[in-house]
Amino acid sequence: MYLVTLIRFFISYHRTQQALHWWSYRQSMKLFQEAEKIRDGLLQESFTIRRSLEMLPVDDVKLSVQKTQDCLKKIDNFHESLVQLSDRLFPAYLQDSLPLAIQCVLEPWRISHPHKHFHIDMPTCWRHESLGTSLTVVRTLEELLRITLPEALTPISIYISLEEQKNMGHLIVRITYPDISTLIFYSRLLELKLLCKTFTVLTSGKCSYRNKNLSLIWHLWW
């Protein structure tokens, strides 16, 4: 009996370590990609703005309208890029409202995937949530979408709901695929098991998912 308990403990420990290593790698890669975007985008853009300003004649008070508009447009684009970067690094409204933060995080997904139908059901009010827990919930949702949404122009329906039941937060994600083969492929990915395990460890909550008809349904409790 003792040996069986010990074996189960080591199996559980190994799965936890595997899940946390996987999560750490995913988050590290995300930071690496953001750094690459800064190097290839924002830094290049800031250099271009600086060169444009340096090339303006110092003694010419009456700058052309076109040059002025060009500079203003570059500055506006630079500012918008900084706003998007800030939201990717730490979702807007996260410290105030988890529902608002989730909606803000999902907005770029809706824009970049116009062929996919998103239905988002968020409450207007929400309980006080620790930043660590809220961030884990949002990051888990993002990872789930990255893993389960194909890049191809495939018609997919995504339903996301947040509610509170018995003093516990409950996030439901239902992804409906066009055919059974696509559902089977995504529902059997190892990354889903690792993501589910990571969520339970980081939040001390619960995670489960199952297939129903053509849908992959996730339940997150914390």
C-alpha cells in the first residue's frame, strides 16, 4: 500500500513538473517574440521618427503641411504600437475587472480572425480577484486559443462565458469545429493536458474538458 502511494506521488510530481516546465517555456517564448517585435518594429520606427525630425530644416519656421502630417502620423502609429505592447505584456483593466480584461484580450483575436465567430458573455460586476489569479486565468485563456484555433480560414464558433457559482469563479470555453476529424485532432493534443494541469497548480482550482457533438468544452474553476 505504501509503495503504491509512493508511486502515485512520484507520477503526480512528474506531471506537475512537466506542466510547469511547459508553461515556463511558453511564457518565455512569448516574451522573446515581444522582444523581437520591439527590435524589428518599435525601435526601427523610433529611429525613423528621429531621422525625420533631424532632417527638418531648423531655420524653417513654416514647415510644409505634408511634412508635419507625416511626422504626426508616425508619432500616432508609434503611440498605438506602445499601447498594444503594454496590453500584451499586462492586460488592460486586469487590476480592476477580470471581465473587462478578458474582453480586451479577446478583441485582437476577433479582429485577426474575422472568419471565426466569437460570442462573449461577461458579467457587468465581478468580485475582487488577486492579480496573480486574474493573470493566470487570462493567460490560460490565451494559451487555450493559441492551441485550439487553427490558422486556416476554417469556420469556427467560440463561446466564452464567465460566471460566479458558490463563491468560485467559473470560466467556460466552448469551441465548435466544422467536422469531427478537426475536433479529434485538437482535443487529443498533449498541450491541453499540460495547460489544464498548470492551471490547477497555479490557482489551486479545477480544470476539465470534454468533447460533445462537434464542440470542445473547457471548464475552469478557481
